[in-house]
Amino acid sequence: MWIDCKTIAKKIEEGVRNKVERLGTSPKLVSVVGVNDPSVLSYLKSQMKKARELGISYEVVEVDGRSVLRVIEELSRRQDVHGIFIARPLPEGIDEKEVAAVLSPEKDVEGIHPRNLGLLAYEEERFPPCTAEAVVKILESCCELSGKRVTVIGRSVTVGKPLSLMLLKKGRDATVTVCHSRTLDLVNATRSSDVVVVAVGRAHFLKRDMVKENAIVIDVGINVVDGKVCGDVDPSVAEVAAVTPVPGGVGQVTTALLFEHVVKALEMSLHG
Amino acid sequence: MWIDCKTIAKKIEEGVRNKVERLGTSPKLVSVVGVNDPSVLSYLKSQMKKARELGISYEVVEVDGRSVLRVIEELSRRQDVHGIFIARPLPEGIDEKEVAAVLSPEKDVEGIHPRNLGLLAYEEERFPPCTAEAVVKILESCCELSGKRVTVIGRSVTVGKPLSLMLLKKGRDATVTVCHSRTLDLVNATRSSDVVVVAVGRAHFLKRDMVKENAIVIDVGINVVDGKVCGDVDPSVAEVAAVTPVPGGVGQVTTALLFEHVVKALEMSLHG
């Protein structure tokens, strides 16, 4: 069975469009790109298209090398910019923490600033990482999380770690296990879980015999095999479990949430 | 079997004493107390005694009600103050997030500021919450964490959540499950774990039949029953597992780490 993520994404997008209309002013997202990579540029093109659809002003700033940090600092100060998106991969020699250090937490629509990550521990989701939030939204749309055993495979800054904090939030109340490349007996963890979230970046990593029947499986992976995009979950898993598709799954909801954050950033700037 | 935490605490204290001597200047810790509670005042007295032993300047500031926030703000600006400790319970009507919002992250020796918590996701332990760090130090002293299944019971801002991030850090590589009051089948999780950390605040909560043989059990609880201090772990657990005692276990290491953070705060202020 495949989980319909398109409807979830559409609903978020509709909310964004309505809010922009009501605000009467257009929030602005700037995407910073520091590498010349055709797949990145094609992604930014689709981002621009979506921004236009939703009534959001959009600008791409191409920079090279270390000037990416200076540009992010400048954008952080610019009053007409509400959200800053930084395209990955980052230029060589720049790491995620350096980027987060120069980015204004008020414009951190991706949810990568340490302060916004730390607020998750306080159960405050000001700007949660978009992908982690997308997983939560999808899960909330298809099950009652309270009491569920959730296994998250992957311990990244943008998915595994923040997602575990978000799923533990009071009211959600999931019991969360985070596994990773050093986990022994991964199958034991996944087979005893009601929900499995896979964010490892390896095509078809999760196989059918690794999940229990009727589990919910969220596929965060985006891999390219023989020129085709596929996820971390083997398609055969959908024969026994409810699975989010790739493409058209988590990614679509993630993009919608990025724009929701841009609107929120504008609102926050208006209300001080 | 009981785990010897005193030796771990002594070693940290020795390191603190040596560093203070080498620095040739005394770091200053100020403890803010906003409630008149005999057990809090007695705790601060022992804190003062320990500070003196280690060569750390120490001051208690008693305030009432809402002025606690103003006082923390003032202390955050004072150049002669390197670390600020805030006694719990907080005065009525004040919550943890408000306190964290006015506290300088550079003087956050308890590790409660969102920025310092968020840095844990980036695997940077600048000022980790002292109790969570104490658990990590104790575990590292008695086992190889990599590949271990660790269950943490409790999802607090100061223990459960940051501890899970810290145990997942590369190099430590534990597989971490966080359980809490809404977890179904807790025993299944604890019995299949190599390490169980209990931070629920309920006397003798973890019973002997809830852990597997030769497990390592870390008792974070501090409860008072019939005028005597006891932990969250039933003493009978020590017949089958290695357990940290209460008192004289995690708490002692936590206090030593608080002072280590005060020295670190001074060092960081010296090196800009």
C-alpha cells in the first residue's frame, strides 16, 4: 500500500497561498547556491516555480566558494528577505555548522540553526527541520502516534536527531529508537516497530522481511539509480506495509513546509 | 554490583583544581535561588563547600518571584561572573524556557540554553546538560558504548532528550530508545537492553525483573522516602546488574561537571 502524500502537500500549499493573500504582502525567499551542479539548479528551478504558484517572492543568489558565508550574513541582515535557503552540497571546505553560525535564526526556514534545534527539546517547534516535520505531518495524517514504537534509521542533524525529539513531544508520545550504521541487529528493531522511518541514503535499503505486517514506513531517501530517482525502501515493502513513495512522498511535503516557514518568518517579523 | 562513581567524580574534581591553579585566576560561579526551601539551601551550602575546595569563587544571590529573570540578565552581563546556576524549583509562574531566554549561552554552565542544546545535534558538546554528561562519563568508564542497545526512561530537557543525542554521537555509536510514561510494554524495551538509564523521579521504579542479567543501570532519580534519599532503581537490581548508587552516584559526577563547565566558561571568555 502506498501512502498518499500529495494530498497532504496540497493542503499545506493551499494554507500557504491563503495566508499570503490575507497578509496582503509577499514574503521573500532567497536561495543561495555555491556549487555549479545541474541537479541542484534543476531543483532550484522547480522551487522557483512553486514559489510563484504560492505568491512568494523568490530569488536565487549564485556565489562561489567561501563567499557563501558572507552572503548568508548579508541576507540575514536584509529587511526584505524573510527566509534563506542554502542549496546542498555546500561548497568545498564549508561545513553545516559554519553556515548555521552566520544565519539569522529568524530566517532559518530550513531549521538548521542550533537555537531552533535546541527549542525542539523544549517542545517548541519554531522552525523545525522541514524533512523531520514532513515525516511528523505524514505520520499524524495516517495514525495515532501515542504509544507507537517508532524506529528511525539514520542520525543526521536534519532528520534522525530532530525527528526523534519531535516524536517524543507530549501529545505525540511515540516511543522512539534511533538506529544507524553501527547498530547491531537492526532487523530486530525494525521488525518490532509499528513505524519505521528510513533516512540512510542507500537505494532499496529496507527490504520486505525487515518490517512487520501493516507497519507504516516513511521513506526519506532520495537516490539516483540508472538515471531514475528511488528511495531507501524496496518497493516490495509496499506489499506488506503502508509506504510513502519516492518521488512524490516526503520530498513534496518537505517543500510545502519550507514555504510555510517563509510565511511564518514574515509573520514573526511583523509581530516583533 | 554497584558502580563506583566517586572515583569518577574525584578525577574530574582533580582536573578542575589543577586547571584553576594553572590559570592563576579564579573562575566565578553565581547561584540564583528564588524560593525559600530548606533542601535547596542545604544543597547550595554543599555547592559552596565544593567550590571552595576547588578554588572557584562562589556567590549565592537570593531573589524573589519574577525578579529572578532580571537578575539572570544582569549576571549574564557581569564580566566577573563566568557561570550562572539556577536553583530548582523555579519561583511560581516562571518556566524553564523563560530562564533560558535571558541567560547568556556563554555562562550556561548547566547546559539549558537552546543554542547549547541544539549544538548537541551537531555533535558539539560545548555546555551539555551536566546530568546527561555525567551519565555519558559513567557509561564510558565502565563499557564500550558502540553497538550497545541503550534504553533511556524519561524524556526531560535536561536528561532524556540531550542524553539520547549525546549517546548517538559518532564514536559513541549507541543505539538509543527513549521511553516515557506513555510507552506501552516498557519491560520489553528494558529487558532487551544492555544499558538502562532511569530518570523518572519515582522511588524504586525499576525492578529486578525489568532488566537483563549483567546489564548496566544508571540511576538518575533523587527521591525522598521516609526522610531518606533513594533513587529510581530498586536496590535488588544490583543483584543482577551493575547499578549506580543513590546517593553518591550520578549526582556527585554531575556536580563535578558543573564546576568543570565553570572553568571552561572562564577559558572561553579568555580566548574570545
